[in-house]
Amino acid sequence: MKKVISFLSLIVCTFIWGTTFIAQDTGMDSIGPYTFNSVRFYVAFFAVMPFVFIFEKKKIYNQIKGNEKEFIKLMIPVGLSLFFGTQLQQVSLLYTDVANAAFFTIFYVPLVPILIFFIFSEKLHWSIWPSALACVVGGYFLTEFNDATVRLGDTLVLIGAIFWALHIIYIGKLVSKFDLPFFIAMFQNLVVATLSLLLVLIFEEINISNIKLETFEILYAGILSGGAAFVLQLFGQRNIDAAPAAIIMSLEGVFATVSAWIILNQILGLDNIVGCTLILFGVLLSQLSPLYDTKIKNI
């Protein structure tokens, strides 16, 4: 039952992320990428804070006491990987289109098992590799990348995919030792917001009037994506390992495509349908194969 709840948490999380790309893109009509990210993650920080006081106020002291060094050791890469991942993704949208950004972001799917296997020396179920391949190929079919050239923005997103992969891996390690999803989400949002503010002070100007023009996009990306979705990711990764979790989260591209079809009346072509099918196949293979192998062993 816990695994089912975690699975559903990741599905809802991915749905929110899949519909946030448009807000991220249009949210820079009047402000720069660093300003957008800083305000967005401060909104996310304050959105999660009440839940920390309601559900985890007593748990924080009990779980972290005596394990402060371990918590900080894991929290630092979580915060920094999220910071670099979000900055590179946000800046990339200035130089490339949403379709390309969505496609190259999905490269975190194969990167997660690669990093886990070769750097962290952890064993993976055989189904992870074909599942990851299916998700990347599916992501390709979801885009209009066939006749596009690799631009600066695409390179930035590719580099960002490394940090997204690291974020997923370290979140998995953190939530396995500290059952504090709201506190961890609040903490990482504060790290990203504050570091983004430093970039704003160096490279951009704080213009309140322009920020107000992007209120809807900031609230959507802050409350739903930065707040709710990252909390759901933490809940999801408590009972699902990093590699299969990354494959589930590749559904982001599917939700983005289907949302554009329903809300924006964009045509859902054959390539899009093939892409959705491949990603769904990858998700199902990664989730059902281990269960089937376990059942066979128990017979």
C-alpha cells in the first residue's frame, strides 16, 4: 500500500511538472530567469512552511538530533543540485524552445541508473535499462526535434539533466534516513531562492512592477511546482528507489503533451502517440518486472 501511495505521489508530482514548462517560459516576458526562480522558490518556501509546523515540528528535533552532520552532508548536494538544475533549465528557455527543453531534460532518466551503477556501485534490476531507453526514445517522439539544431539552450538543459539526476539520487538517500518530507522541501526551496537572489543582485535588477506582471506564472510555478510537486517527490521516493522513480517522472513529457492537446487544442500527432506509448511502456516495465520476478522466486 505504501508503494502504491508513493507511486501515485510521483504521478501527481510529474503531472504538475509537465504543466509548469509553459509557466516557466511565459514567466520571463517581463523579468529575468534568476528573478523568476528566486521569487518562485521563496513562494514555494512560504507555501510549505505551514505544513512543517503542523506535521513535523516535533519530528525534526527527534530525527536530526545526533545526526546533524549526516543531514547536512546529504542536504547540501540536494540543495545545490536543485539550484543548478533549475537555473540551467530556466536560462535555457531564453535560447531554445519548450519542446527541446523538455526532450533534453528527460536525459536525467538514463543518467540516474548510470550514476547509481558506476559511481555509487549499487545494483539495479535489469528492467531499468530498457525502461530508461524507452523513455528517452519516447521523449524524442514527443518533441518536434527532428529538424532542429542543437543550440546553446539545448546544451544548458543537457548539463542541467546531470544535476536533476543527482537531485533524484540524493533525495532518495535523504528520505531513506530522515522522514521529514515537508522540512526537506522547505529547506531546499530556501537554498534555491537565496542563491538565485544572489544571481539577481549580480546580473539583474529587482523590479517589483515587472514581477507583479508575472504573478500567475510565479504562483503556479511556486506553489504547485516548487511547493506541492517537490513535497510529493519526497513522499514518492520514500518507498521507490531513485532509478525507477526517475522513469516514472519521465511521464512529465506525456503530461505536457496531453495538456497542450486538451487545453491549447494542439494536434496530437502519430509521433506524439508513439512517444507517450513508449514512455508508458518504460514506466510499466520498471514497476511490474521486479514484482513479477519476486513472485516467481516465491513460487
